[in-house]
Amino acid sequence: MAKTPRFSAQGRTPDAPGEPPVPDVHPDPTEKHPVDQSLPPFKLLTAGLQHVAAMYAGVVAPPLVVGTAVGLSVTELTFLMGASLFTAGIATLLQTLGIWKIGARLPFVNGVTFAGVAPMLAIVNSEGPDDALPVIFGSVLVAGALGFLIAPYFSKLVRFFPPVVTGTVITLIGISLLPVTFNWAQGGDEAADDYGAGRNIAMAAVTLVVVLLLRRFTRGFVKQLAVLLGLIIGTVIAIPVGLTDFSALGEADVVGFPTPFHFGGPQFAAAAIISMCVVMLVSMTESTADMLALGEIVERPADERTIAAGLRADTLGSFLSPFFNGFTCSAFAQNIGLVAMTRVRSRFVVAVGGGFLILMGLCRSRRR
């Protein structure tokens, strides 16, 4: 008599030793879907940390660019980046755990969207460094509120996304990340003297090889943590090479709550609001495509209702962000790739990652 296959948070339990998890066409109706299953505490923590490692640089890059353009001090710049981590964690918890009709309840990571960087820099140039951040926060508030109101109507566009479009989007998600990857592999800062240096590229190559070897020659949970382990091993190797700097750790407070409207109360300028509303529409389009892609990956297709709930979480997170000095929130495609690679589909893993982001946002540099 054939064995009845069972679901797990990583996929269906294989029928023979050594087989990878595979989708179950006829799952046990009493079993929870892998997306709704949790993992043991240690696996939850490590897999959640892996998601944070995959998206951390993407979260802090926009506030770093905008804060530098405004002319913030190192301490204030650290505060702004911590605020973005904090608000990204809130938005991620809204997406994964959900409340009411808010949240896709998928392993969906949210953070600061890069789509808003160019308009925010334009606001800096037009408003000047003193008023730029309050005007940006005011425009994000309006855009977030508008996006929340139109989310259920925007989600109806899903009917115009047939499978061929969804497949194209999944491909483009990976391709769109290649320039970011090449930039980070060269050092991440084009203004740095060692940008594109041989040792930077060699270090990136070593880390990539470590990840690939772990994926090829390990099994089970170690294989699922290949990205995190690769980052850890790569960092350890980078220490004697002189590519790491941990001096900032000695200047960090254990707790530093992001003061609401630390840079001033929100100001409202028509041109800034219009530009940020356009950014919000772009972010909602991106999130819709990402939800369609993630739904296919975790075998829980995102329907109109799921997309509406996910867009509400996106836009509510964006609306709340300015209160804590954050920017527009949107989906992070690199974490969708991580879900596809590791096959860890539990949304609670990503929720733990959101908790890590909040804790990281509560650590900031001491004032000097």
C-alpha cells in the first residue's frame, strides 16, 4: 500500500531517502499548508536571520543615499537607517501575520523601496536640506493613505496577469537584481577608492562558491541555510584580508527608540505629494507582481483578495513609516528568490525576520 505523502514547512516529505521535497498534488486536508506551518525555535531564528541578511543592504541603502544628500551627520545618518530597519520590520509583520483584511499572510518581506530614491533626491534639490525630510515625510503620508484606499480596486488588475505574464515577471525579478549584485560585489560604494578592486571581486566570488558548495554537497537544514552560512564564512575570511570594520559596534546603544518626527513635523508640498503618489503606484504594481510570483513559488496562488490584503499592508506600512522617520515600503524581490532556493515556505520564518529588523532598528549610534 502506497504511503500517504505529508506536508512540511519545507515541502512534501520525500518518499525515498535523499529525494528533495516535492509538491503534493493531493495533500492531507487535515494538514496545514506549508505557508501556515511553523518550525522549531532554532530553525525559526536561523532561517529568519537568513532573510534579514539577504535584504539588509537593500533597506539601509535608500536612507543612506537620501541622508547623505541632505547632509546629515554620521550620527543622524545612523538614526535614519535605523528608522528604516524599524519600519521595515513593522511592515513585514503586517504582511506575514496580518490583521483584519491587512496582510497577504505569505512569506513576504517588506522594506524601503528604491523606486522612491530619485523623487526624494529631487525633493532635496527643490526644497533644500533643511526642509527636505519633513516634505518627504509629508508626501509619503499622503501617498500611503491614498494607496490604502485604492488597494482593493488596484487588486482587480490581477485578472490582466495571465500565466505567461506571471512567468515573465518571475524572470525579470531575478534579472533586475543583477546590477545590484554586481555593484555590491565591487564594493557597493562607487565613490570609494577600492571600488571594483580585485580583492572585493575575489571575496564575492569566494562567498558565492561557498554557498554553491553548501547547496550541492549538504542536506536538510544546513542546505537551507546555505546563504546565511556563506555570508558568515565569507565575513570570517574577510576579517584578516582587511575588508571588515566593526568600529561602529562600540558606538551603538543597546536601545534607541526612533523618536517620532525626529527631523521635524511633516510638511506638505503639492509637487512632492504628486511625485510620491506616482512612486506609490509603481510600488503597488511591483508588489502585485511579487505576490503573484511568490504565490506560484509557495503553491498558494495569490488571488484578488490576497493581493488586496497585501497592498493594504504595503500602503499601511508606508503610511506609518514617516511617523518613525521611515520611507515608502514595498516588497523585496531578493527574499522571494531566497524562498524559491531554500524551499522554506513558512510565513512565520519571515515574521521572525521582521522581529529581527525591529530589534536592529532599536540600536543606534550614541549622540556626540
